[in-house]
Amino acid sequence: MLNINSKSKSALIKGLVPLALLVALSGCKGAYGELDDVRMPDYHYERYPIEVTKGTVKLQVPTKSSKLSAAQEDAVTRLAQQARSNNVPRIYIRRPSGSITADVVAGRITRLMTGQGVSASSLAHSSYKGSGPVVVSFKRYFATTARCGDWSTNLAETGDNTTYANYGCAGQHNLAALVANPKDLVTPRTSTPADAMRRSKVFDDYRKGQDTTSQSSDKDKAQVSDIAE
């Protein structure tokens, strides 16, 4: 008969405990598959987060003619408006060197931009060798997210009670496109200063026990029947 003292028994038990745990885990793996502790995103803003990146906006204006077409002038005007709305500090206008036509086109572009309120000091003119268009460009922030079209899961399988992989992607793209200033997603704007005169009047009316709301005229009042007509 094998005689095992107390110290040997303690050492044997300590050695068998990890082995028992390993056997138990292997049994779970065989019965229920592999253990997966990787968290999958549940919400659409986790699967398709909106990221703010900096990119270049570029417009090429042909120099075959010194006169810009209506469509070309409209494109330059829209570019100037976009630069103003994004508070772009610098707009680059590059034209081919040694071309009188290109100089005229660049001058027309400059006048169109300053006519839209773009400061002349923010326009940086330069030239490049060879022939080609006048290139107008500037850098701005863009709000982007991952591409849509992930149909890797079967929409008919709802046993997990979770949304499908492509859920919310279009909404995230639309939200990114609607943001007027993508930098607002990174750092919120500071509050505008309060109207001191209006605040003083509200406090004065409050002390007197009077109505502190703004007065509305009859033109601001309407009934549903009036609107539906």
C-alpha cells in the first residue's frame, strides 16, 4: 500500500487543481465551441464612427481660352463660398508660366474670389513650368466614415437580437455630409456673448413681476386650418 505523507498530498493537490481547470475549459470548448472574448460593436456609431480628417479641395480651370464660361465662373464662385464658410486661411492659385492666357484666367479667378468676400491677402499665387490649367486649391477638414455595403450577415437570422452589419451606415454618412464645420465634431464652439440689453430687460421685468417672454405679433400666430389651406 502506497503511503503518502501530508506534504506530498498538499503538493499533489496543488498540481491537480490547474489540470482540473484545464480539463473543464477543454470540455466547454468541445461542447460550445471556441471561447471568444472579442467585443463586437453593437451600435451604428461604433461600427461607423465619424472621423475628421484634413484634405485638399482642388479645381482645375482650363487655359485654352482667356474667357471663362458661365459654368467655370460658377464653379469658382462656389469654391470661394466654400472657402469662406470653412474659414480657410490660404487659397493657392497656380498657373503655367509663360502663358498670357493663363495669366488672364488667373486674374479673372482672383476677381471672382474677392467678389465673394475672400481676402486678397489670403490668395497665394505661384507658377509651374509647362502648359496646363490654372489650379485653385486649399485645405479643409472633412467628416468621413467607413464605406457602406457590408451584407456579410443574413438579415433573416435574428436569434441574437442584434442589428445587421450595415445598419446605420447611410445615416452616419448623411450626418457627416450635413455638418457645416467638421471641426465642431472635435472641439465644440464657444458660446456667443449674451445680449446685455435683453438680459437687463428680462431681469427688470422679473423684478416687477411682469411677463419675461418675447412679445409676438399676430403674424406669428396661425391655426392648423390656416396653414393647411
